[in-house]
Amino acid sequence: MSTTHPQAAVATRRNARSQARKAALGSFIGAVVDWYDFLLYGIVAALVFNAEFFPNVGPAMGTLAAFATFGVGFLFRPLGGFVFGHYGDRLGRKRMLVLTVMMMGLSTAAIGLLPSFATIGWLAPVLLVTLRAIQGFAVGGEWGGAALMAVESAPEKKKAFYSSGVQVGYGVGLVLSTGLVTLISRSMDNAAFLSWGWRLPFLFSVVLVLIALWIRSSMEESQEFVEKVGQHGERRVRLPIVEALLRHPKAFLLIIALRLAELFTMYIVTAFALSYSTTNLHMPREFFLTIGLVVGALSCVTIPCFAWLADRFGRRRIYMIGALVGVFSAVPFFLALDARSTVWIVVFAVMLANIAHDMVVSVQQPMFTELFGTEYRYSGAGVGYQVASVVGGGFTPFIAVALVSFAGGSWHPVAAYLAIGCLISVLVAARMKTGRTID
């Protein structure tokens, strides 16, 4: 007996580590697929969709319309968080994650096959909006499940690091989407790219989906879910989202405020600045596509590094430093942009996207999910996260374009918008009580 007990304990620890690694890998690869698809839409919307799907409303209004369809995906993210969260809390995380990645990939491929306005008229933008809504619905269920699989399976003192793959998937997705658009854009003339070249990255999504399904099929269900909720429904909450709202109403507001720094920094750098620099400053589109590649590649290193630091020195400390960097980098970024200083544009794009943004997102998975109980965590954290996406992210490029238009082409209102959003995040984090969910 004295020898078998230590051996059993060692085997249990090995199994737990193996499950934690599989959960982290599965969450990561699914995040790559979903963010590749979701970000690809924003990049192509800035370059193509105004002409292909909204050609009769003028360049400025066409860009606004294209970014409005970008925002539609965010409107459907809370619905996806609610539906997938409900069944994820009742049936388990793994099943929902298989469904989200399939739905996301197929809707993205369908966009690549969609006829343009010149072919089918106004039915083209209607179908585009519909497919974008499906994308939003799918990605709305993805984050909560992926974050929970990673956090609930991770070792107690390494939750930020193990779950950081969910956000690293964002960086890889950004590199893949931006890189593929850049490669195709440079390999053909502008007319060919606008006509059919932009469709190829959307069709490539099918390959990523097949890889993700293969990896996720080998994942095990979250052990914490099995232990605390039960496999046969012993402790399943009838309406998890209602339970989350009743028990933790403030948590939803906290998540919205804490995500502002993340959403404003990334979408202004990767989506709005691409449109602003090409339309208002007449800079080559390849320049900001290259910046997207740089910040995406760097995030694959910076996010896990910041997560490791957060596990060691405290989540709030890392979060607040990142949000403050966003506050102080907003105006310099736009000054560099206005001066067309390529070196300083790159420097402050990295400050916003790889320091401010990546420090903030490196701690979000454990910070947000641990605000809720296991029985309703998928619903609570997932819906809260996606509502924040609508409030702070989905219409950020649209609002930024509108602010520039109302200000007669001036960037000053957009810089203020970015800085104020980051400042709100700093103040809210500073007032949060210390404890397991943030420190």
C-alpha cells in the first residue's frame, strides 16, 4: 500500500498536467480559427466592401456602411454567449466548442463565395450582413468556452499563463488574416484583388476549421465542471444566465469597463487606422497591413510573458500598467500618423497593441471567469464578455470614422475617445477589491 499510493498520486498529477495542456491547446487553436475569421472581415471591410457591396453611396458613406456591417457581428455576440453559455453550463464546455468553430468557419467560407452588388444588387449586402451575424453568434460562444476549458483545467498558480493561449490565438489569427491578405494583395494588381483576390482568404478558413476539429475532438471535458456540476445534471442550474445576473450583477458592468482598454487599442490600430491612413492620408494599404503582421506576431510572445508575470506579481498590477500605457500612447500615435512618420507609427502601434492591449488581455481569462460560480460561469462570463464587445468594440471603427467625419478630418476626437476608454479601465481596476479574481 505504501508504494502504490505515491505512484497513484504521481499518475494523477501527470494526467492533470496532460489534460491542462490539451485544454490549453484546444482553446488556442479554436481561438485562432475564430479570430482569423472575425478579423479577416474587418481587414477586408476596410479595403474592399465599400466598393463591392455598397458602391452607390459614395466613398465615405460606403466605408461607414462597411464598418457598420463589421459592427453587426458584435451585436450578435451576446446572443451567442447566451445560447452557447446556457448549454455549455448544462451539457459541458467541449460540445459547444466544436459547434462554434464549425459555424464560424462555414460562415466565413460562404462570404468568400458571396456575389457582389454588381451581380445580385441589394441582396448582396443583405446576405453579407446575415453571414456576419452568424460569425458574431459563433464567436460569441467561443470565448467563454475556450477560456473556461483552459482556466478550469490549469494548475492553481498558473491560470493566467495556461489560459493566455485564448488571447495568443487572437495574435495568430491576426497574423494569418493580415498576412494572407497582404500576400494576395501584392501578388496581383488592384483590379484583380478587388474583383476576386479578396475572396481567397475567406475560403482558406475551411482548412483551419478541419485542423481545429481534429484537435478539439481529443480534448476531455473540464474536470472542474464534472466535479462541481456533475455529469448527470445533479447540480445544473435551470437558467444559468439568470443565476449569474442575480448573484453577481456588478460583474457584468466590471467586465464592460475592464474591456474598454483592450477593445479601443486593438480595433483603432488594426481596423480604423488602416482605413484612415489609406482614405485620409493616402498612405499605401500594405503599410498598415504590415503593422498588423508585426503586432500580431509580437503578441504571440508578449501575451504569455505578461500572463506569466501576472501569475507571479498580481493580475491587477499588470492590467493597470497596460491600461495606463494606452492612455499615454493615444495622442502620440495619432501625431505620428498625421506626420506620416513610419518609424514612430510603428513604435506607438506596438505600444498600443503589444504593450497596452496585450498586458490587459493576458489576465482576462481568470479575472473574468472567476467572477462567477462554476454552475453558471460559461453564461455569466461569456455573456458579460460579449456585451462588452458590443459596447466597446464592435462599433469602435464606425464611431472613429464618424468622429473624423464630424471633425472635418481631424483625428483629435478619436485620440480622446481612445484615451478616455483606457482611463475608465484604469479607474475601475484601481477600485476593485483585491482578491482571487484580480490579484
